[in-house]
Amino acid sequence: MAVGKEVKTKINSVKSTQKITSAMEMVAASKMRRAQEQMALGLSDAGAHVGMLCDAPLPTDLLGNWVRERGVLSLEQAIRKMTSQPAQRAGLFERGILRPGMAADIVVFDAGTIMDRATFQEPHQYSEGMKWVVVNGKIVLDEGKLTRARPGRGLRGPGWIGE
């Protein structure tokens, strides 16, 4: 009988440990979801038409690596983090959402092939999977090829102090 009680005690101890581990995993997953929701990015479509290594390929890396390959964020979450979320944080409430009457730059990409290709050895590699980029109503990337159009301009949020 003593052996039976000892075995039951060990089994109960293992079950308690499993419950604790499971609860800890649930808490960690919840914290990760909250962190993902709170995470903000600092760029928009820079990886679409800038061929340099630094943070220029961030959007295409986010979409290809973190969304498609790793599944850390949904496509919708990633797009929001590159569009409306940074616009709102900068106080540009009339930007970052596709809606009639609102100003918008539009990026069309292939979610199945989007990926940055820049490396430190070859930093001037354009990202793959970009189809079209429209800035201020003008096409600047057409079927993956740059056009000569340069209609973009800098935006200043409400915190800008200057002339």
C-alpha cells in the first residue's frame, strides 16, 4: 500500500507540474499577443522601391519572413502596423487607411513571394514580390519595375516645429 500511495503522490505531482507549465505557456502566449498588438513600426513602403540595406527592406522582411514564413503576425496585423498605426501615432489621422476622399499611397504585392533580398555583401538588391506602388496617384513601380515618376513628398505631423 505504501508503494501505491507513493506512486499516486508522484503522479499527482507530475500532473500539477504539467498544469503549472501549461498555465505558464498560456500566460506567455497572452503576453506575446499583447506585445504584438502594441509593437509599432517606423516605416511604411520603403522596402517596395528602395534598394539599400539598413531598415529599407523592413516591410518586405516583415511580410515575407515574420508573416508568411514564421507566422508571428497575421497579414492584416502587419499591414496595419505599416499603415494606419504609425500614421495615427504621428497624428496623421487622414492617412494610413484606404477610404474614399482620403490621400493614400498604395502598394500591391504577392503575399506568396514577398521577401527582401538585400545582404551586407549585396546591399542593393530589390525586394521580390512587389507588383505596383502608387504614390499620390502616380505609378512609381509598375510590374516590379521602377518608373521615372517621383510624386512623393514628406509629411509633417502636429509635433513638427519649423518654417
